[in-house]
Amino acid sequence: MDNSIYEFSFSDFRILSIHFELKDNEEYKLSKNIEVSTTLSLKHNFLVNDKKLRLLMKIEISGKQLPFFISVEAGGLFSFKNRTKDIPTSVLDKIANINCAAITFPYLREVVADIVRRSGLPQLNLPPINFVELYNEKMKAPKKRLKRKE
């Protein structure tokens, strides 16, 4: 994909919702290996007339031994120089899931680290994500088909 013909810029980042819950009587030990469950979801939509792409990114972090639960949803807004109706949907989808996600994720990562630190716990630094690999895995996954009831 030649991004030079699809010029866009990062316009805005906003936190849409945060849910943080500190569990009672939990002791956070740095030396202890704690199993953590992380779920990341991405959604996007295109505002064709405005030449904008809106990316919604949500992360949920939990674990049985983790002394907290956190869920953060954030939005990134990207402005295109080209008319988005001239860009194929498959290309816009790829730009959203790779480029825009890679630009937005560090902001979300910082929010998680800051909220956990402000709760009095050691800062939680999420590892970087390879969005190219994530997108390729998504494209390889078999599409779910809905069964029709007759």
C-alpha cells in the first residue's frame, strides 16, 4: 500500500470512558508473576463528507490475581487530504487497523499507565503491539457465518 497517495493527519485523541476498580485486600507484588488478561478491540467509521476517519479503541485488563480491573475506551480522529469516497474501502480498513491504530495506541497506553499509577500501584506499562501482524491475523481468520433458521 502506497500511503503517499492517501495522505492523512492525526487530528484528535479523546478518552471516551474509563472504568477502574481497585479490588479489596489485594496485595500487588512486583516479584510475583501475575497472569493478566488483555482484550483490545478496534472499530472505525468514515465520515465521507468530512474526509475524516474515526477510530474507537477499547482495552480491558483484568486477572484473578491482579489487584484491579481497568477498561478504557478512546477515540482517535484522522483527517484525509483525499476524498475518502475515492479511496477503496479495503484500503481505508487497512489504514484504520494498522496506521491509525498504531498512532492512537501510545496515547491509550499512557492513560492506562497513569491511571494505575495514580491509584497508588506501580505503573503498568503495556507492551507495544504490532498492528501489521494483528491485521494480517484478522484477515486470515475464517469469517463467521450466521446460520439461518428456517
